[in-house]
Amino acid sequence: MRPNLTRMLVFCSTVVLGSPAVASPAPPSAAAAYQAIVKAHFEAQWLAHPASATPLGVHRYDEKLDDVSATAVAGEIARLKDAAAKLRAIDGTKLSITDRDDRDVLLGAIDGQLLQEETLQTWRHDPGNYVNLLTSAIFGLIERDFASLSIRMKDVIARENAMPAMMADAKKNLADMPPVFVDVALQNLDGGISFLSTDVPAAFRDVKDITLQNQLTASTKASVDAAKDFRAWLTAEKPKARGSFVLGRANLQRLLASDLVDVPVESVLAAGEAQFAKDHAAYVETEKLINAKKPSRALPEVQADHPDAAHLIAVTREGLASLQIFIARHHILTLPSRMLPEVAPTPPFARAVIFGQTDAPGAFEMRATKAYYFITPPDPKDPPAKQEELLAYWNRPMLQNLTVHEALPGHFTQYLFQRANPQWPLARKMAGSYTTTEGWAHYSEQMMLEQGLSNGNPRYHLTQLQDALLRDCRLIASIKMHTGAITLPQATEMMQTQCFQPTAVALGEARRGTNDPGYYSYTLGKLEILKLRADAQKQQGRAFNLTKFHDGFMNSGLVPVSIIRREMGVAGSAL
């Protein structure tokens, strides 16, 4: 059981015989009480989930591993309920607007956690939770130089030594697993075992301390053996897997509400289908602009225009610098800093889990503050055909679209605004709305082309639409699969035939939707932002300014779009 870190002080009157009554201490203000609850909640959350605390820059628990036992889960559920009750008990009328908004966001996030832990009980049904923890708990200690290599090595050893007990708890917990969850977990286990056995020792090969190296060898063996044992157990359990991944409409609605989306599931689906129809029609027309005689050859033609492996990083770096110039010249938004992420090949130990993404420090990271934009190059040991397949994906329009999404004005820019607002309260620094985070990055892809990026070149528009269709299909697949309207095979077929995804990608995307139903947030978030922008334009008329709109949006932080709308003072519905 975890200590109750959120216990509030009890105040009482003190009376001294023979002298006037001594006035009792004044009760804390609503604001002070609220901030105390928030601080206690996050301290307890970091303690309960140290592997998640590490990448945030909270390093007090780097040597610890999450306790995943049923007893610990029950304790965490009770703690979350207690924190929510205390937050609701605060008189919101006595809070500042920011604190009141942040309280709403935090209550939604807590209910989202309770949905996962208490209602859906993913810890009982999804083996992927434990497989992901095997790698993420170690990856978070390796990826950033927030402490010396030897200190981080000691923490890796401690976490690896705790993994056999964690995987033993996993086997005790798991029951009624959906077959697709087992399949995905087994697939990811192979990569996880390779990561632990090969990449982790390689990350610390420069440490000269023989004692530490011997300890790492032993802890790595213990963690790998635990992972292999779990793989054997899961393989034996696979024929018995009969669980359902379907959330059902009520739980899907609750998931939306946890991100403060007050829109019926059916309306979200209708909006997604309408956007899909719009993007699909635009895709077909854009194909014709590229190759009027054989439109189906348009995408292969686009993919043929790619840098070679030797120049992949340099081309990406040049594109990033060009985007920074474009944003300034076209007044897209006010970048808080001229800083850019360092474009680099994905480190070898991370290539199993990273394809292309921004790796920015967490909100509380004080030392390792450099941000990276990682691109995974072809493996020179792979057959030439496989190398060419990856390079075709890294075609120039795709590189630009990904860089917009991941860096400017996408995720890296979100990090810049976070750094530029150190005065944000703890709750706002910890906010991480799925719809805002991914919605903004996805919105940026479309918005940048609308503002003149690539000068209307249809090849760049086709790539943007290809990614947009994928996100549209995610929304449709998520809602339809989790309301029982379509099956996993039907979702896979939709991804392939209607969203122009290769077979392997289509299967992976459909599978992702079974245990990440919130991936509807890319398109949903983009639609919310577009609606907010349209409402702001209508409300402000000629006074509307796109730069100010974007600056206001980003300076609100990663809270849900509904909160940003409220703080901007823009009337209107979400969609």
C-alpha cells in the first residue's frame, strides 16, 4: 500500500484555561488548499509510476520500478478517488480562472485513469502494458544525459533487478485477454528482448567500472530471462485468449469526456466520416494533377523523389531550417526561441521503438535540456530492396510533412512554448490532452500548406492528404470497432482500401486502435481547432489575426481544446 500523501491537515480550536481563548489558525484559502491537493496528487503519481516520472524530468525515483501487483493497483484506485473527491470539494468560485480550468482538466484526467484501472481493468486484460514497461522503464534512463552514465547505469541495474517480480505479478494479474492483445504483446516482446539483451549493454559499454559492468550483466540476464519466461507463458495462454477489446459506447463516451470533449460519440463519428469524404475526394483529384493518365501512379512517383541514405539527415536538417524561416516570414506564430532540435539518426538502441519523432525534455528536466529530432535511417545490413523501401517512405514531401508535425510548428514548438511559460502552475505543466497535443500537430500539416508552404505543389498536397486520410480512418476505425459496428479485419481492410495504406501498415494501424482507442484524437483535435478558428474569425471579424490566434492557443498549454476555447473567450460548439 502507498502512503496517503494527500492527507489534509485538520485544524482545531485551542483553549487555554484561565486565559482568553486563542484564535484557531485560519483555514487555508481555497487556492492554497487546491494547490496542496494538486502537489500531493502528482507526488503520489510519480511515486506510483516512477518509469513515467523519469522522462518528465522527475528523477527522485529513477531506481524504482512500478509496483504492478493487484494490491498496488487497488491502492492507486483508492488514491485517485480520494484526490478527485478532494478536488471536487474545493469551492470553484474562490479559485482563479486558471486554477478552475486546471481543476476541470485534472478531474477529467483522473477519471480517465479510473476508466482504465477500475472499469476497463487493462492491467488484467492487456499484456502489452507489461511488455511496454519492460522497455520504457529502461529507455527513459538511457535516452537523455540527465545524470552521469554510471549513475544511470546503477538505476538501470536496479530496475532490471525488479523486473522478474514485475513479470511474476503480470502473470498473476492477467485473465480474459483479447487475442489481438496477445498477438501484439508477443510481437513486441521479441523487440523488447533484443533491446534488453543487446542495446542496453551497448549503451553503457563506455563505463569502465568492472563491478558495475558485472552487475549489469547479471541484471540484464535476470530481466531477459523474465521476459523470455513471460513470452513462453503468454504463448501457452494464447489458445485460451477469448476476451473482447470492445469498450462499448458508454466507455467510449467516458473516454471522450476525460479529455473534456462534450460531444456524443455519434456526432464525433459523423464529423470524422465527413472529413474522410472530403479528404478522399481531394486525394483523388490531386492524383490526377500529378499523373492525369495514370492517377494510381501518382504516389509511387512522389515516393521516387527521396534523398539517399547518406544525405537523409542533412536534407531533414535543411528542411527544418526552411520551416523556421517560413514561419517567421508568413507570421504563422511567434516562435518563443530560435532554438532548433538537433536532427540526428535515431540511436541504435532506440530504433526498435522510434521511427521518426521529436524527443524533447520533460517539463521538469533541468539538466538534459537539448531536444532531438530523430530520423531512423535504413540499416546498411538490410537487403537493398528493404533499404529502398524505407527511403521511398522518406520522400521529400513526406519528410516535410513529418517535420511540420514533429517539429515546426508541431510538437517541438509545443515544447518551446512550455519552456517559455515557467509560471504555469503544476497542473498545467502536467496537462497532456491527447486531442490538443496531436490535434495541433495534425492541424499544422494542413494549415501550413494553406498558408503557402510548397507553393501549391500537388506532390506535397498528396502526401499531406495521405496522412490526413490515415488519421481520418483511425477515428472511424476506433469508434466503429469499439461500438461493435465493424470487426478488426474489417478495420484493416478499410485502412488498406480506403486510406491507401500498405497491407502491413493497415494491419498495424487497425491493431493499434484496439488498445489505443484514443487515436481518434488526431482528427478530432484538428477538427476542434479548425472550428475554434472559424468561430474566432466570425466573432472577431476584421480584427481576427492568425498569428495572435496561434500564439494564444499555444500559450494556453496542452490542456483540452474546450479549455483553450473558454480561456480565449470564443463562443461556439466543439464541432
